[in-house]
Amino acid sequence: MAYTFHNKLKENLKAGKAQLGAFVTAPCPEVVEVLGVTGFDFVILDTEHTASNIETVVAMMRAAEVYGMTPIVRVPDDTPKNMSRYQDIGAYGVQVPMVHTAAQAEAIVKAMKFMPDGIRGMSGGRGTAWGRINDYRRVSNEETLIAVMCESKQGLENIEEIARVPGVDAVFIGAFDLSQALGVPGQTEHPIVEKAIQHVLDVCNEAGVIPGIVAPRIDLARRRVEQGFRYVTILDDMAFFADSVTAQLEGVKA
């Protein structure tokens, strides 16, 4: 029996549709299931700042797939084996932090694509449906979402060249790290940061690349979508949980 690999998230983003997602930092498939049940378009499974291991990430991907939600993995760094390994276990996309130069972006694309577009090693594992996805090399090259993160001063300075690297599908702004790099740590809506965000958005639009950003408040998320961002995370699971717990407890105590 043959299977297909189709990235609904990438298709919708390329069609200009805004897609809403969440960062998942807890190593917990049930969190992913709840997000899928409620109708999120995608989840970014974070392996950069969390305790999630690769076995847990597989279970979290399955939880997303059950509810038609697209699983993307944020890898710890741009090590080629890190990126290709998460593809091998079934990630629909890989998001790479701290991308500073066009040369780095080119190496990322090369590591994530099979020949003739790259150097990714062959695998017959879960990502290929155990060898049952026809023409998997071509399909993976076309369907996998490659997202690079702009969250450093150097990355901002080089964003025009980075966004024009063939094979880069999306540029995702890490607003918290970017605010730190610009000298206003944590002030993600500071005028300096807002100016940088608009610049990245303009560059993405000119280059035909999907613009993405984190926007963890309802009003901010709406504003970012109206601004033109399409690949938007509107919450971080544990931060959202902590805020909700705090509000509940303080409300009862009051």
C-alpha cells in the first residue's frame, strides 16, 4: 500500500493564508492533542530549550497528525544530523534558530534536501512511511517546510540575503532574542524592535518568503496577522498554563 506526504501547512502558507500555531515546550503528547482538538493549524515542537527527547517528539508528532495538525520541530541548532534526523522521524518542517548569514541558510537547505538539491542521507524509516511513500526524495524536497529564525543583530543585518536563499520557505522572527540583541531585552514591542520586525516583513514580502512571528496575546496576534504575518504562534504551552493557573489561584484567593 502506498502512502502520501502532503504538507497542508506549507500549501496554505504559500497560498497566502494566515496559519495559527503554538510552541510546545512540555514533553507531553497530551498537550499536543488538546491543541489539535481545539483547531490549531500547526505546532512547533521545541527541542532547543526543553527536555523533549526524540522518542517523545515522535509521540507528539503522532498526536498532531491524528487531529490534522501539522508538526514542525524547532531543532537545537543547525547541525545537519539534527535537522535530517527529525525529518527522518516524520517532521513536516524544521525551524532552525539563530540563523545569522546567507551562507548558513544555504547550508541548512543543503542539509535538509536530497540530491540534486542537497546532501541529506537516505533513510527508510518513519518519515518515509517505512518506504511506502512513492518517490519520497522528490516529495520530501517539495513538501518539507524549511524555516530559519531571525533573532540576532547579525541575522537582521543580513536578512535580505538570507531571505533570498533558494529553498528557504519561511523566516520566523524570534522577537524575544531579537529584543535582547537590539539592546531592549524583553521589550518585544519597543519601537526599535517594531522597526526591525517591519523591515523583516517587508523583506520577506519582496523575496516571496513566508513571514512568521511569535505573538502570545490575542490583540498582538490579530495585529500581526493584519500586518501581514502568516506563520504565527499565538501561545507557548507552559507560559500559557502558568498564566492561567496564576489567574485562577489569585482570583479564588481574592
